[in-house]
Amino acid sequence: MALKTRRSRTPRKFRIVYAVAEAFPFVKVGGLADVAGALPKALARLGHDVCVMLPKYAQIDEHAFGLTGPLFSQAVPMAGESQEAHIYQSSAIPNVQVLFVANDTYFGREHVYGYDDDDARFLFFSKSVVEALPKLRWPVDIVHCNDWHTAMIPRYLASATSQGYSTQPASVLTIHNLAYQGPFTQRTLALLETGSQDLSLNLIARGILAADTINTVSVGYAREIMTPEYGANMDALLRAKSDRLYGILNGVDYEEFNPHSDPYIITRYSEHTLKKRRENKRALQRRSGFSCELQIPLVGVVCRLDDQKGIHLVIDALRDMMACNVQLVAMGVGDAKYERLLRQSMTTYPQHFAYHATPDEGLARAIYAGCDLLLFPSIFEPCGLGPLIGLRYGAISVVRQTGGLAETIPDYTADPQRGLGFTFVEKKPAALLAAMQRALTVYRKEAEWQALIKRAMKADYSWAKPANAYETLYHNALS
């Protein structure tokens, strides 16, 4: 479940292909992109050869990222027909080769996800990755797959399409969020060309069965997904594969998320210059239409608007939160029902509540740098990068104890010597409100609050330890 990491005196150098649907800075929909932009860099710093492969979407700025190519093209079989995959390259991530699979039929579209043929799009991408492996500059040891989009790669590696290897690459499948399992219909079965009519094993299930090792993005979530409550109908399968299922907590890219150098924020600062942080609070208050009063607690919500993130708990507790004399700014897009309720709340509380219907990265950084508190009341949370980024920026989080959040945010009330935030357990608005009120009690004690902020900013949730854990995972996969 949890990996014991210990680097040998002569650690093996791995040659890794990291296959993923999105990666920062090229294209970002959610936290998957942050991981894909950071982990390969951390592995390269350990001396490994790393190649990231992702689709070449229409929204990727070829000029900004210096895309060159195609380096080569290849025919990819799809349901009895042949589709062309053109491979482009970028050197935008230092010491990491980045390759793009281009095919305008599948990827020349406005959005990354959300199409009826997403199964075909990502099966084509997965096949393209496998077909490209023998053409890379070095023989591959590990193919690291991520979520349902690339879950078929382990099976394709064992098929006739993988011929041409001197040795068979090992496969690792990382489950970032088990709730997202992708489309799986009779058409998907036809694309798989197995002849089977069995719809009981979708793409992520087939990946779990075929991968040499499986991991998810925290030890807690690895345990949770083997239970019926959090297993999304995969719990029995995962229990059967528990001997090769591990949890590795995600890290934060401290080069990218650094308030001392962040180009997105108004005033840069560190734990040694916290007074400068106030200017970011004022700027966010102005941007949200609030009065610029530093003594009023500024509370932030940065999340995708869906049931998983517990946004309904925030909405249901909003009236009582406003009675606490706070200003609350929320941002994000998603479920139209929640977007509508948040817009209505702006009319009800015009001086104290603001909603920005955008996934804009710049605004997210402004909230991390300007808010006193962040709310993360997730119903479940595989890792929870938001609170970890908040720590880096000196924003203290209120979180529900689940998944990675239970590992990373010790409760300040229970342990003032180690606490980094304020936690609750029950999936109820009253529990969220009570945790926020405990945080506000400490907020009003300026010296104590400043000490908590400094501790938060010094907390180490970088990629150094997780990268070492992935080394061990790769050893396990090869064995």
C-alpha cells in the first residue's frame, strides 16, 4: 500500500515514457495537468530519461512552446481502418522530451474532453504511443499511464503492436480519480476489436487487470477505493489486485508555485516578507467588489463545481458564513446548477460574496496569494493539490478528512504544534461551518495566526519524496 523508498548506492537509470491526456503548461483542465507537468521534471532531476507524450490539441500554442516536426508519422489501425499519427516535439520542459500525437480528426477541436467519441480519441492516442515506442531515441523501460485515457496501453504493449522491442517495457497505471472511468459502449467494444460483447470491464478496469503495478495519488485514497463507498464499482477488482496497488502522495511544483517569483500575483513575497502579502489581499478584494478592509477575513474557494468537491456544503452553509462577517470569493466552472446558485448568492450578499465563473489560472493564483482561508470540503479527494498550494502561499485551509487531505492537513485545534489547517469529518454544512469558525477564532489572534502562516509556508510537499517513491514503483513494475 505505502512504498518504502530507499535509493541504493548505484540506483538504476530508467527510460520512462509518461503518457497522459493533459500536461501543464501546454494544456490544463485539472490537477492531472499539474502532476504531468511536475513529476517528469522531478524524475529527470534524479537522472532518469523521461519522455512525456500527450495529444496535440488545437488549443496548444505551437509557437509559444516551440513545437517542431513532425519528427515522424505512422499508421495506426482503428477498427479495420488506418489513421495517421504525426509526432511533434517541444523542448519547453527542461531536460524532458515532450512529444505530441497529432491528428486533427481526433484532436483538432475546441475542447480537451466532453465529446461523444472520447473513447475513440484516446484509444487512438494510446495506440499511437505504443506504435511510437520503437522509434524513440532510446529503448523504453517503463510506460507510465494515467487514468482511463491511457489505461489500454498495458494491454496494447502485450499485443502484436508492441513487436520490435528487445525487451518488453513494464507498465505503471496511476489512478488520479477513479470516479472518471470514461465512456464504454458497444462502439468502444468494437474499437477494441476483441470480439467480446462483455460491457462489464470498461477501459480503466482493463488497465487495472493488465498493468504491472497500479498506484493512486495518496495512501488514504488507495485504501478508500478498495471499499464499496469509494470504489466506484471497482473495489472488488482492486482488492484482488491489492498486492500491486500502492499510494504515492502527489507533490507541488515549487518552481511553478512560488509566491516569491509568481508572475500571476500583484505583489511577490515570502515567509520573511509577509506584510507584502496584504497587497494581494487588497487586490483580490477590489477584483471581487469588496471593501478593502484587511481585518475582515477573506475566504476562498477554488475548485471544479461538482458533487465531489462538496460545493453544495459551501452553498448550504453560506448564510451562516456571511453571519461570521467574512468576505468569500469562489471561482470555477462545472455543474450548471451550482453555477446558477453561486450567481444567485452574489445578488443576495453583494458586499460579501463574489463568484467568478472561470477556470483562469491567474485568478486561482490570486486567490491563493490573497485569501486568509481556503475551503476544501470534498466528499472524496484522491490527493487534493489545492490545499498544498495554499500552504505554499500562506493560505490556511479548512478541509474534510478524506483521501489525501487526511494525510496532508493535520488539524490545528487537535495539535497546535503540528497543525496546518482545520478539519472536519461529517459531510454536513454545519461541520464545515464549525471548522471555519475554529479557524476564525485563531485568525483573530494575530501573533498565533502569523506563526501558523509561517509554518504552513515552510511545510515541504515538494516532488522530491514522491519522485523517489516512483523510482521504487518502477523497480516493482519491472520485477
